[in-house]
Amino acid sequence: MAATKNPTANGFQPWETAQDAAVAKFVEFAKGWSTTGLSVREAKARLDENRDGEPVMRVQLLMADPDGDTWDLDPVIEMKRALRRKATELDLPFASFTMIAEREPSAKIFA
């Protein structure tokens, strides 16, 4: 989307504003995602670049604690596919995920 000095001119928003809005929509979608044995409690996302300078969206997910030591693989794959489809729908770059269980000390970043 082309950036303009006046965000309302021709109906365009500055690129950063449009991207920020898309990231916010993605985060809201992620927060509501759940399936049997896997539930997202909270989400944070930011746009970044990978080592090659390509755009990437880094996503941190606060997850409901797994029933055992870790989550089953099939629901994790299902979740990542659904979230990546949403990112594509919102014209966001590839999403990289970090899943954090509520019981983990690092979950405090969501407090």
C-alpha cells in the first residue's frame, strides 16, 4: 500500500499504519484460536527481518498448559497453519512462532 502524507487522501493509509492495523487484527484472531488440547490465551506480534533481510512476523503465544509434558504435534501443526493462513489473508509476512506455556517463568512477559 502506498504511503501518503495525508492518511485520508485517496483512501490510503501510511504503510506503517496499515501494517500495524493488520498485525493487531492478527493478534486478535490468534487470541481466540483453540482446538482440542491446544488453546491460545494471549498473543503478541511484531514485524521484523530474518537474517537475509526478508520480512517476518515474530509471534509469541501464551498457551494453556499442556495436559502432559508438551502439546500433541497435530494440534500444533493445525494452529500454525491456521495462523499462517490468517497472516497471508492480512498481507503480512511469514509468521514465526514461539509457544509459551502458562506455567513457564517466561510467561510473565504477558503480565
